[in-house]
Amino acid sequence: MGLLDGKVCLVSGAGQGLGRAISREMAAEGAAVVLLERNAGTVEAVAQEIAEAGGTAHPYQLDVTDYDGYGKVVADVAGKLGRIDVLVNNAAINPPTRTILNDTLEDWRRTIAINLEAVYMGSKLVAPHMVARNDGRIIHVASIQGFASSGDCGSYNAAKGGIIAYTKSMAVELGRYNILVNAVAPGFMVTPMSVVNGIDETTTPDFIDWYVTRRKIPLGRSGLPEDVSGTVVFLASDYCRYMTGQLLVVDGGLMSTF
Ligand SMILES: NC(=O)c1ccc[n+]([C@@H]2O[C@H](COP(=O)([O-])OP(=O)(O)OC[C@H]3O[C@@H](n4cnc5c(N)ncnc54)[C@H](O)[C@@H]3O)[C@@H](O)[C@H]2O)c1
């Protein structure tokens, strides 16, 4: 028995990092996982990994900012698999130019388009399928940068803060349809995204000194994708049935310190 037996779960940005781990763990818990990813190579590779582990995956190459394309994928999934139980809005970018003094309007709009607007798009497209069955889970991957800032990624902060506020709005609106909407806020995670301008920010001497050795992160290490995927599986599972509109912070204790 898996925690997600029989469920159809959509995961955006499934080709690497957290999306890959979430997809693998959902499949290991019995879900049929629909992988949404703009990178054709990685989405196929993750689908193969899941199949080799005995799970079920359906890969789709998709840019989640393409509303028409996203709509076609959702319709195809609903037609072929007959239901959509869970959407995980995970895809995002962490662009190199992110400060108000250095970015451009185009930079800002690109980040908001992927990191916030596509969350709206995916949710809008799947919600009617969940309403029809009076059942569903929508899980947003936010960030601690949605309520605290490193000071160098304004558009990313704005998008993640928007997701946290939108989680509340969606939870209130969709509760009457038994659709639970929650979010997770990872802290520092070791994924390809943690490489900024060619440097993995979780491995620099300053990072190790402050966050690890001096325990700014009380658990004394950066997070791994698997540290978040279990939380997402919980939110998608029947163990989570009376909680909606919430943000679960998965940061090794970082935001509990001062
Ligand atoms: N890595 C961290 O430290 C960290 C911390 C907090 C929150 N997060 C959040 O976790 C989520 C996953 O991050 P990650 O670290 O795994 O990042 P990542 O860059 O390793 O993976 C993101 C995936 O999303 C895909 N993607 C990006 N834009 C897309 C688009 N337009 N359409 C479809 N797919 C797209 C990428 O191709 C990639 O496969 C993101 O929402 C991120 O903001 C990450």
C-alpha cells in the first residue's frame, strides 16, 4: 500500500532538483505522476528512472508559461487518465539579475511569469477537474524568500510572497469543493538552482562558516531534495485532510533563529 495509490499527480519542473525528487517519491507511493518540464531531455530521463523503479510516469515537454499548451496537456491527462488528484506547482527560475537597481522590466516580467503567473495558470486549469470530483490537492512550492529576503532577488521574493498569499486565497475559495491548497517553503537546498553565476552558494566558505559550522541552520546542513519531497507527499496524502491554506517551512530551522 502506498500513500498515493491510484492518484494522478501533476508536478511542474519535474526534470531536476525538487521536482524530480517529488515526482520520484510520489511514484514510489503509488501515484501515476505526470511530469511537466520544459527540458525534453530531463523529463524523459526522470520518466525512465521512475519506470525502472517500478513506478508510473507520463512525461510532457511543456513551458508552463504557455497557457494554451498547458491547457492541452491538462485536457490530454484528464482524457487519458480520467482524473487529476494533485497539482504540485514547483517550476521556477532563479535569475542572475534580480535587484531593483540592476534588473530590467523584462527580467522582472520573466521571473513573475514563470514563478507566479504560471502557478495561477496551472491551478486555474486543473481546478475545474477537481471541482467536478469534489476532491483535490494543490501544493505550491514557495520559499523562505517569500517572507524574508537575502536582498538580491526582488522579483523572486515578490513571486514567492505572492504564492504564499495566493495559497490563502485559493484555500478559502476552493474549500467548499474539498480542494486543499497548501504550500511548502524550502530553505537552502542543494539543487542545480543553488548554483548562481557558476557558484554553488551552499558550498562557499562563508556559507559553510555561518550556516553550517556556526549553526545558523540549527540542523547544520543544507537541505536535500528528498527533505522536501516527503513533506509534499504528506500534503498530497490522506494523512493531510483537515489542513488548508498553510505554509510548511522546510529549512532545517533556519527561520527559527535570529
Ligand atoms: N534550490 C533552493 O535552494 C530552493 C529554495 C527554496 C525554494 N526553491 C523552490 O523549489 C522549486 C524547485 O527548485 P529547484 O531548486 O529544484 O530548481 P531547479 O532549477 O533545479 O529545477 C527547476 C526545474 O523547473 C524547470 N522549469 C523552469 N522554468 C520552467 C518553465 N517555464 N516550464 C517548465 N519547466 C520549467 C527547469 O527546467 C528545472 O527542471 C522552485 O519553485 C524553487 O523556487 C528552491
